[in-house]
Amino acid sequence: MLKGYPVTRALRWATVALFLAAGLAGLKQVVLPNLSAWQSHIAAILLCALVVFLLNLGLLYRQEIEQNKLSENIIQSLPEIACVIDGWGRFRQWNANFEAALGYTAQEIAEISVLDTIEEDQHETVRHTMASIFTDGMAKAESVLMSKNGSRIPCLLTGVRILLNNQPCILGIAIDFRRIRQVEASLRASEKQYRSLVASIPEAIWKADAEGNVKFVSPQVETILGYSADEFGEQGASLWFNSVHINDRPRVKQAFDSLLNEGKPYDVECRAQRKNGEWFWAHDRAVATATKTAFGSPPAFCRTSQSER
């Protein structure tokens, strides 16, 4: 790609022209010896202009090739379905995800239009969205892509206006809602399995940060402390520390702070009081997670159980 300021480029071409003029001035004495002086000068100027024009044309062609290659590399690296559409609704570039999702070959994609890949009752919506992109620079719309075999692909279409070889085009990205639903279903299944595993543990499992906010608590907390999971979540870790015997509380709190701030092991036994006023010996253990909060301290997963004392 040709780079530099206009003045620099002008000086560069002027230098090329001077060398060409000097060379052609000597060449015309051999090739065209019968031309008059002014005819020779005009011939030299015309030949220089032609050579400069051809060189400039070659550089512009190379620049266009490099721009196309750069944009193609960017589009291929996108993780979603992506393509570039020109003002006539034809596909100029696309990535492998586009071919895989729609089932068309590269040759077929080059011969079809955007609306050929959109469900028929969505054509007007897509036309309006494309017009908005060319006018406003960006637009989004939910639509349905149609694959070559007739499969429907519900998706979120996002388009931005770009320039490709000095022509306004649309960079379009389609997020497949089916993939999102698959991920959501997988997460729900993992969460269900996780909660089932936690529910089978006889200890009370709870997660708290340095500010005492409880992010998760297992149902067993009601068996051990007498408080429901909702009560424990609302009052936070302070409910646990306030349940600890006043003589044991400083030791327990110091050990918990050392866990969060210094990563030291947290494994303490202390006297604790249930909601009904009954005292018992509790065994409390915790590990700090790797993820830090906005305040710098990582949250901790705690295990509270009744001691064998």
C-alpha cells in the first residue's frame, strides 16, 4: 500500500518523471532523429505521462489487492457468520462460517443476493435494515436466515457501513440464536448438576466476598444454624460471625481476613449459636477463589459443619 503525504508522493513522481525525461531525451535522438525540438519535447512529456500513469495504475491495483486481502483476513477471523455486502445486495466477501451455516459453495454465494439467504417474510425488514446501515452507519435486526437445504436459522443481524475499494459496503455479522440456546441449555444442565452435588454434601456450603456479601448458600445451612438459605443470603456473612461466641469471634474473623488478604488456610473450630439459641461446636473451613472482586479481594468458598466435640 502506498503511504506518505501528498507532497512527498508528488516529489517522488516528479523525480521519476525527470529521470524518464532525461532518458527519453537521449532515446528520441536515436529512435526519432528527424523530430523538431518542440516535437521532441512534447513526445518526451507524453511518454513520461504514459509511464507515470501506468506505474500509478499498477500501484492502485496492488493497493486494492492488499485491501481486499486485509479485509478477507479480518472476516475469516470472526467467530460468527460474517460477510461483506455491496450496494446492490451482492456478496463481496464471506467467511468459512457463512459457507458452513448456509451450505452454499463459494461459487454459489458469488451468484446469489442477500435476499436469497433470508426467509421470504423477512425481506422487507432486511431491506429496511440495509438502508438504515447505509444512511446511519449501523443497524441491528432479528431475522431468519435460510440455508440451501431450507433450514431456518434464527439470528441477530448486525451491520456496519464500511468502505471496500472506496465503495460503500456493509459488514454484516449474524449471531445464531440456536448456538446461544445450546450454550444456555448446557449452562442450566451444569448448574443443576452442581446444585445436586452441593445438596448431597452434609456440610453447609456458602460463598462470600470480603465485604460479607453471600453469593451462594446451600440448603444445609438451615440444618446446622437454623436459618433458611434466604435469611443467610439476605444478612450475609455477618449472620455467621454474629452467631460465633463472642470470645471466639476475634479469632475466627482474623483467620477469615487472613484467608482473603493473604491466602492463608482457614480452618477453625469455634462455638456457635443456632437460631433457637442452642450452642454447638462448629468446624469452619474455606478456600479463596482465583477471581478477585472490584475491591481486590477474592471471594471464598466456605464449609460449615458441626464439630465432633
